[in-house]
Amino acid sequence: MPKHATLFADGGSRGNPGPAASGAIILADDGTPLREIGEYIGIGTNNVAEWTALLIGLSAALELGIDDLDVCLDSELVVRQLSGAYRVKHPNLIPLYGKVRSLLRRFARVDVKHVRRAENVLADALVNRALDEVAAAERGTPPGPAERA
């Protein structure tokens, strides 16, 4: 298993709060997907979904034995909170922030950076797939084309 990889993570909610999901994809240096995760997290805010996406992505990277990780997020808020430029104040985010910080310390090197939403389409698709599957199950119909979270 490669020691270096890139994690793209994204979260979204349909309504804020509303049905929420988190998505993460870990790519090898050659672009091969090493792990894809799309997870419905219940009713929540977009920010909770973004932090949860990062948490599940970091956990998966550690499970894969990756110790050198580039993290790409389209949430400028999360990137700035991680860098210390902004404080994490919301009570629902503080535990997620603590867990993420704990996981980040387990990597030999990690670089977190903001990317445009267009560069995060793979993780975004995992979010929308998870939300579509839950919505379809609630309607009793198969999932249709992806809706935007």
C-alpha cells in the first residue's frame, strides 16, 4: 500500500439543517482510487457534514497505512478553522474538531488545503449519491439522477 495519498472530502446537507451526508475519496499518486466512502449522517448542517467527511477520510487513510497525506477540501471555513485562522465555536463542531486534530497528529506529514468545488467533484458525487439513496428509499423508488447537496 502506498505511504502517500491524496484525500478529497466533502459534506453537504439538503436544507441547513436537513438530510446530510459526507463523502471522501483517497487517491494514490497515479490517481487510482484507494477508498471511496459516501455516508448518510442523518439530519445535520452543512458544517457538521464537512467535518464528518474529513473525519471519515482521515480514519480511512490511517486504516490504509498512509502516513503522508495531502488533504483537499472545498470548505474554506474548515480549512481556516484547522489552520487556526478561525475558531471552532459551535458546540456540535467542537467534538468533531477535536477528533480530527487527534487523527491529524497520527500522520508523519499532512497538508490541508482549500480547493475549488470543481476540483472536488469526486467527493461531492459521493455525498450526493448517499443523499439520493436515502431519499429514494424514503420514497420507495430507485435513485434518480444526482441532485446537488
